[in-house]
Amino acid sequence: MKESIFFILSSACVLLIACSPALTPIAIRNGPVVRPTTSSADLVRGETLFNANCASCHGLKAVGTAQGPSFIDVIYEPNHHADAAFVLAVQRGVAAHHWKFGDMPPQPQVTIDEVRLITAYVRSLQQAAGIQ
């Protein structure tokens, strides 16, 4: 029961953020995700930020570790975990729900703009792996 309530509440939060232009890291038009062009400099910055803030749990190149899941997995594709979900995870943390690693704590040291760069970097890794 608690898990169902948490899922409903977290889904509602994702929808609220996804529908709020001020907080949305991506533009959404008629359902499909429309991504801004990301320069190679932004991807390098995203990789640097990922390595400094995420790689200890999610591994270099986002391949996962014993502490956190890989993002190079279809479960994290944009149609299942939108970019707004990454923002929420960083801001609020995430209760373990489809992984064995335990809860992810909030990461208050990472700004929304930094999450956007990190997410763009992760999306580029996913795209290179054939996850769209």
C-alpha cells in the first residue's frame, strides 16, 4: 500500500514538473520529447559533472556499480524516465523501487542547470548504446 501511494505521488510530481515550463528541463510538445541541441562543450561539462557527482554510485560512463544502477538501460529511456525525473531524483531523492541498491538520497550540491547538463550527457550515452 505504501509503495502504491509513493508511486502515485511521485508520478504526480513528475507530471507537475513536466507541465511547468519554468521547471522543465526539456520542451514537451504534443507528447514527444523535443530536446535542445547540446554542444560538445555542454556534453564535456555534463560528463565532468556526472563524474564528480554521480559516478561513485552510477559508474563511469553510467554503467552502474554495486551502489547504483546503470543508466544505460531501457528502463531509463526518455519515454519511461523523462528528463524531469532526473531533476526530481537529484532534488528529492528516490525510494528504491526497481533496483536493489537502496534509496538514493537528494543531491543538494547539484543545481538544476547542472542536472540538465548531466542528463544531456547520460542521454548521449544512451543514444550511443541504441537506447532512444
